[in-house]
Amino acid sequence: MLTTYTADSIKVLKGLEGVRKRPAMYVQGGTGVDGYHQLLTEIIDNAIDEALAGHADTVEVVLNPDGSATVADNGRGIPVGMMKREGRHAIEVIFTELHAGGKFDSDAYKVSGGLHGVGSSVVNALSVFLEAEVKSGGKLHRIRFDRGEVTEPVHVIGKVKPGDTGSKVTFLPDHDIFKEVKAFDYARIRRRLRELAFLTAGVKITLEDRRGAEPKREVFQEKGGVAAFALTLAEGNYLYDKPVLIRGHADDIEVEVGFIHTGAYVQTILTYANMITNRDGGTHLTGFKTAYTRVLNNYAKAKNLIKKGDPAPTGDDFLEGISCVVSVKLGDPQFESQAKVKLLNPEAQSAVQSVVYERLTEFLEENPKVAKAIIEKAVHAAKAREAARKARDLVRRANPIDNDELPGKLADCQSEDPSVSELYIVEGNSAGGSAKGGRERRFQAILPLRGKVLNVEKAQLSKVLKNAEIRAMIAAIGAGLEGTGDDAHFDLESVRYHRIIIMADADVDGSHIRTLLLTFFYNYMRPLIDAGYLYLAQPPLYAVRFGREKDVTYVYDDADLQRLLAENKGRKYELQRFKGLGEMNPEELWATTMNPETRILKKVTVEDALDAKETFEVLMGTEVPPRRRFIEENAHLAQLDV
């Protein structure tokens, strides 16, 4: 069929029409749950920018009963005056025009997270309504928009006390656009606000949820800043009493670094530029590592803290067990992508390097006990690295990790295309047998594991590498390990399957096995999670058959079971509870858990490293008291099978 392509085919979208037509172009996370929460993040960031500029010390976030959210601050207030060139009030332009805002004026905002001027207008475009109130000049102003259009022009609705200033923005995301999202997630918002409280030391941030029968309110105010943040990441077993705080300015860039060492084996370093999370680090991280390693090397040599015959610590050795937060604030941040995962500014590297080198050198000279503890930890790490290297050599001879030899128990798939290939890591031999019988051989591989794998949170690397189940996973995935010494490397391009699916029983033991495996992947194959390659299978708990019906309804949790029974009240039914994957025959396992057309998979993500780190260390770490508290606080959620 022929179609014409003429001048009449060209469409010009006016105002904010383009945002509503193609929201994924303007919102990180598109129209899913990430994009939905990004709207609130944009408005929160505007309030935080006022605090960064030194004009606000309080930010309030409220989740309202109607599903809307309100963000208020006591900053200067959004400008409401008339713009001569535009012939409109500034507040109207800010909320209706893309690339309009104070972030383009260095006098208005020397430091800001959002530099493109699209945040407020995009939120407005994608909301059922947006209402803004501004206190300025002794008056209270208000303006309202409906789906991006002005429905209530800016006008004065009252008086305020002299000197009382600030802004309040309330908006309701449009569910015609965000069709799959029902509401704001309190826990998710809480994590971000807590993070911001650490990064804006002293600013009072409140979160109130008015959607339930009983309103919930929390206050976040962290005067300790990034040092307190690092301490929270570390969660006990410290090598010294207080976290180290480094602050300074260089080249008009503000540098803040907080860190503390623990007896753990892994490093956790979070990086931020203008309070934006940079998941992949960047120039500020490079500057920190360079200066940090140089200072510690110089100190160790000057004080003769490395004995003759001991291996010299590397940069990774000095970083073992560190919990660290690196934060920079600069005028014109440049990022690798719209997602802002990596900072590119070269001046950030030199600024961090300069400040850290000078201040850390002074700190170590003034605190020799801390310096000695860090260096002794690094020497121990160097010795462990050498032991791990020898263990790797033994492992390679017994069962090569770095070549094409695959574990014998792996039932591989026929496809050699990683983008369509799936690896099911299955608990137990019986479940593995059902999975092998029920799989689609063309693209589904099965790796059965024997029982519970090693808890890597408590084990040294040499022991990790000797564990047969872990060696089998490493060999099957084919990409090596992350964070295991200078000669080790995780190569994401070499991953043999782009869906790695943990399939365990839907019971307490299964949850424990999932946690153990997630701990391993988090510590040693983190790029898999960041790339979106790791998933959790969702096997059903029950099979329900009503009356004489042949069809079976599979139910995945107790709440769904109760709903199903209520919907079919009065009907006779047969109920089967699956105690394990091994109870399912191959056909059932395929139909419920492995068929791409009917299965449920949960993608594993690390939205918040702080939250993930805390959870892993509480559940799997060496400290017993935090785990006891967790059990006591959550025991009421457990169910007893009889």
C-alpha cells in the first residue's frame, strides 16, 4: 500500500504537547514506576537547590490522600513577577516552557542538580493538575494548571508575615500516562530523602504520609553529613571510633568525603555530584582513589609500617572494608548520559585529588592510631590477595574458570546468543531435574545447586573461590569476578546469558537461599545487577481446582488465595500447597514458572546502595545484634506451616 509523505505530513507539537506525546524522552524511567517517582524527585530537587544556595533550611514532602504529592520549602519563593520579553508571569513560564528556569543563571544558582530547565514543566505536563503557592513580598500567590494548561492564572490569595518566603507545589501524576503505577512508594521516597539529608548537612527534611488511617511523619536531619552517611553504610565492626571527614574547596568546587573502615572484605563507595547519584563514579572517584592511595603509601613508607617480605598493598587493598561517600558540588556538571551515572568534569578530579591529598595527610599525622589500623588492614588484605591468587591457580587446575570448560551439572541451552539465552540457577537436584525436563532447550539452561551456597559476606576470598557451587556459577556465567585483586576482572561482554534467574522454593528456606545468592552477586558480580541481567523466579504457592473443572488456578501468595476463594465463595475446591519446586512435575514447572508467556519474573535492582548494604549486612553479616533486632521487629510477619 502506497502512502504519501508531503509537507502536510509534518506535525508541530506546541507547548508541552510533545512531553505528553513522548514522555519517555523527557522523564528518566519513562512511564513506569521509575518515571512516576522521577516527577516527585524533580520537584524535591528544586527545593533542595534552594537549600544548596543557602536560602532554605527546611523541606517538607507530603503524600496526600487523593494520590497527589506536596513539596514545600522556606526558600526565596518561585519568581512571580512579570517577564517583559515574554509578557507573562515568570512562574507561568517556568511551568509551561521547556528549558526555562533559574538554573541557567549562575547568579541565581551557583550549584544545581537540574541544569536543563525541563523538570518543573515536564512534571506539569504529565500531571492531572499542578498547583503552586508562593510566599513573597508579604503576599501569598497561587497558580493552577490542568494537564499543563493554565486554568487559574497567578493571583494573590492572602497575606503573609513580612520576610516569610517559600514555595509549595502540589501535583497529581496523570494515570492516563502512568497506567501501570498506582501510587507513590513511601519506602522509596524515604530512602531518597534520607540520602539528601546526609548530603545537605543540617537541612531539616520531613516526610508525611496522610494516605492511611493514621498519618505517618518522619524527620531527617543529619548534621554529621557525609561522615554520618559513611558510618551508616558501615554498620558496625569498625577499625577505629569515628568516621573521617574531609572538606575543602578547590577551583570553585566544594569537596566532601566521609569514610570509615570495618573488618569486612568488600568496599562500598558512593559518589555524588550536586547530590545526584553517580552509580558508575567518574572523575571525582578517580581523584579520591588516586590521592587516598598515594597518601597511605607515603605514610606507610615513612613510618616503616610494612614489614620486609610482606606483599606491598595495592589501591584495592587500602580500600578493603571501606565505607565511603564522595560528594562534590560544582557549577557546571557534565555527565556521561541523561541518567547521570558518571561524572566527566576533569576539574572535579583535580579538585578532589588536591583536597583529599592535603587534608588526609594532615589527618594521618594527627591520628597515628587510625593510620596504623588502616595500613594493617591493607597489609592483611594484600596477604589474603596473595592467598587468593594461589587458590585461584588451584581452582583453575581443578576446574578452569577463565576458559570454556563448563561445569558438568550444567544443562546448557542450544542458543549461543546471550541476548536470548537464560540461565536458571535452581535449588536442589530434584527441582533441577524437573526444570531440565520442562525447559525450552533452545534458550533455557539449567544449573542445579546442592543445598545452600556459602555465605560470602563472612568468608575470605580464598574460601569463596574453593566453594564448588560458587565455582560452578562463575564458570557457567563466564565473565569472571569483580573485586578479587589486580589480576581479576569482571567482563560484562563475556556474560553467556542475559537473563540469570534464581529459582528457589517459595518458603523460608528458599528465601534464605535467594539471600545467599543475592549476597554473592551483589559482592562479586554487581555489574550483572546494574545491567539488569539478574532476576528472581516467582513459583506459585498453591494450585486450586474448583468443582469438576479441569483447569487449575495457580496462586502466588496467601493474599491472592484469600481473594480467589472470596470470589468463588460457596464453590467446592481442591487446594494443593507446593512445599518445594521438586513437588512439581516438568509440565507444571514450565507452565507456572518458566514459560515466558505466563511466568512472573522480578528483576533485581539496586535502587539504593545504602538500603541494600544495610539489608545484606543485617541478614548475612558477622554482627548478631542487628540480626536479632531485625527478627524481633519482623517476627509478626512470619507464618507457621502446620
